Amino acid sequence: MKNFLKKLLRVKFGDIPHMFMFVLAIIPSKMKKKENIWLICEDEMEARDNGYWLFKFIKENYPEQSCYYAINKKSSDYKKVSHFGDIIEYGSFKHWIYYLAASRNISSQKSGKPNAAICYFLEVYGLINANTVFLQHGIIKDDLKWLYYSVTKMKMFCTSAFDEYKYVKEKFGYPENAVKYVGQCRFDNLHNINSDLKTILIMPTWREWIADEDYRLKKLEGTTVISETDYFKKWNEFLNNEQLVNISKKYNIKFMFFPHRNMQKYLKYFCKSNEFIEIIDWRDRDIQDVLKEAALMITDYSSVFFDMIYMKKPIIFYQFDYEKFRSYQYSEGYFNYKDNPFGKSFCNQNDVFNELEKIINNDFKVSSDYLTAHDNFYRLYDCENCKRTYNEIKNLYRH
């Protein structure tokens, strides 16, 4: 009862109109159930991740499948996906009808629903059977308790690396056959890449306590001024480090700085002092295009580094707040930053630049240990990720 009330309290005043839409959508949704509708989405404003690539694949290869994509019409990605047809306005009454009617609700986001709070409550307590398929928007490496089966009740959980598959299957509590090793749909587009050996991508992930600006901000940072947090001070020091400038000039290197989507609202706080750095707004560039362009990635904990590994590119970890991140955001999982064949971890930025210069002088080549580990980690390494995912979703109830 306590947990029931706790989850009910997640429904806020602004969610009330969706309660009415849910009730009103029940009868029309029953009339559409016979159509075997598949409903796909990502974040409300996006069509650039696994959901988009799966939707594109289905429309181009299985047009007979009744398949719809939910997205906000104000999204910069709207035109990219709308020409396929069967587009639904995200969070609309129609979205509710198709969400309730769908035989498969497919998303790269756990919150990919007409209203996350209400749908979460309905699904977890078995009030509706949403038949949720979780494509993911990255590869899991940490112990993410909010993705445990007891919290999500998702019917199908897609994984993309062999170690990840084993970890989720053993740790997250999903029923037999719910966790699938199929690969990420977007990986189909990450083969035969010609990278720019003059471009380095700097891509830190978010800090939950900063992005949410809740009580933890003052507790963990000693300030409520965003620009004075350790995160912003460290990354601004990094962007303006003399070694970065010297490397840029010496090797004619361009740096792209692309912070996590949840930190993009703070772009104005990131300062640059030279013309060799491009600070990227997520609305202006597709992240996959940026990843393909870059020869190397510098990150802290962003799981998108697995996309770089998939393309057999070098990575460097800059982790100045490891203990804090582990204690207050994501608990450690199976991946060891300190002992892995893909990239070295540093807490001092000058060490990062020294390692970067070594890699540049080695023409961005990766080691034989890296390649061996790659073969084991990505046992599915082909352009069949969308196809495998489609087939598993189609056969979801045949197991």
C-alpha cells in the first residue's frame, strides 16, 4: 500500500488532463485493437535513435505492418520522420487511443508514453497491459535499479552487447525470454565509416542533481549557482586548457563539445576561448552524424562511448568526480573503467591531453587487445540489428 501511494503521488496537477484523455480513449481504443497496431517513439522531440531506425526499417521493408510514430510536431526531427506517414502528435488524445490499442508499444525511452507518470502507474499495477518493448537508447553498464522488472513490467528488453545481455538477464529480474540479445537498431548505420582524423568529440554525460536542481544541488556542490558547480568548473577548465589549444594548433585538430541532452539547457555556461572548439546544440546536429565524424571521444561516463567502440574508435575517460557519481547517480555494474581494453581513465585533465597526443601520434589506431575484446563484446556485429529486433517483436507472444 505504501508503494502504491508513493507511485500515485508521482502524478502531478499538470497530469490531470491526461487522466481524462485516458478514460475517454478506452472505448475508441478497443475498436482499434483488431488492427494489430505497433506504436513507436523516442523522446517527445526526437526521431534519431533506435526508435527512428526501427520505424524507418519497418516502413521500407514491411509496409503491411500497421506502424505509427509519435513525435511532437514542433520537433526539429519532425520532417525527417513525417514523410513515412502514420505520425501521431505526442501526448495527444490520439496518442492515448493508439497507446491503449497497440499490440506493441515500442520505445527507446522508458518514459516513451503519452504521459509518463500516469502510464507508469497503470502499467506497473497491471491496470492495463501496454505490451511495452524497450529498445533502449544506449548500452547498459551500470546497476540501474529503475530498469528492474519490478519497476517497469516491460514485456521485452532489448540488449546490444553480450556482457550487457548477461548482466541484465541475471540482475534485473525479467521473466524468461523477456531479455533479448538483438543489437541496437541504430548500429546498422555504423559500418564502413570514414571518420575525420582531425576531429575530436568531447561528450560528458549529465549530473542528475544539477539537471534536476533539487535539494541535492546545495548538498553536493555547496552552491545553487549552476556555473559554480564542480561539473561546470572542471569542464570549462578543460575546454580552456592550454594543452587543448596547443594540440589544436600543432595537429590542426578541431574539438566538438556535445554535452548530454539533460545538460543542454545550460549551454550558455560553457565557455570557450579559441576557435578550435565547436559547442553543439543537440537541435542542430544528429548525434549519430557527430559520432561517425569524430576520430576519438573524450567522455566521463556517457554510455554513448559504446557506439564509438562499436566503430572501433579510441576513447579516453576523464572522471574527476567518480566517487560522487557512483554514490549519487549510477551504481557500478559490470564495466570497469579502470581496467578495460577500450580506454584509459584519468582524473587529471593534463593526463587526458597527454594520452590524447599519444593516440594522435599513433594515427588513432586501437590495440590488438581492443579488437579482441570488441569481437567478444559485440558478438552481433552486422547490419541486421533492425531485422533481428523486428522479428523478435513480431514473435513476442509465440515464445
